[in-house]
Amino acid sequence: MLLQVRSRVAVAASRTMTSAGGQVVFSGRVTPAPRTLRISAAKGVVLEWRDPVRHTWRPVVNGRLRADGTFTIPWTFGVAGLTVPFRVVVPAEVGWPLLPARSRVIPVRVGG
């Protein structure tokens, strides 16, 4: 029997405006949590940004879920003058019952 579980991703940003060199921490929760599914290994999540030139979503950094389903991903901005849309994705992984899912989009303005 194949078990597939639809997950939900909630995410928040420590701030939505920063400057070049500033850090924003993306934190949230994936439900159901791995512990709820009685899975002991860490599940990966991916912070993505929307490339303003190619208009495609690109991975920025990988993170890991804790057993309770929470995650924290810090990101430091190297350039100014952009508003960058971010989201967190639960990717498909072989052997995991969680189906792919995406969070809402959070735009972050990076001033000069």
C-alpha cells in the first residue's frame, strides 16, 4: 500500500524590508510534522526566489524540518534595489509520504 500525504507549508519572514548585507530569517511549519507520521529522519525544504530576469523560481538554500515540522532558514542579501519574492517548497523525495507543497509568496524589498 502506498501512503501519500498532502502537506501544508506556513511561512513568515522576520522582516519584509532590509538593506544590502541585511539578513531575513524565514521560519515556519510544515503540517503534518514528521513526528506525527512517525518518521524519524529529517525532511528537506527549499527556500526559493523568483528570478527577476528569467521569471522562474530558483532554489536559494536547503533547510531541514525538525521533528515537530518547524524550520528556520536565514538569508543574507548581497545586492540592493530589488524586491525579491520568496517561498518555501516541500520537494518530492523518494521514500517520503509527503507530496510536494508550496508556501505563500513573501516579497522582500532590499533597499540601498
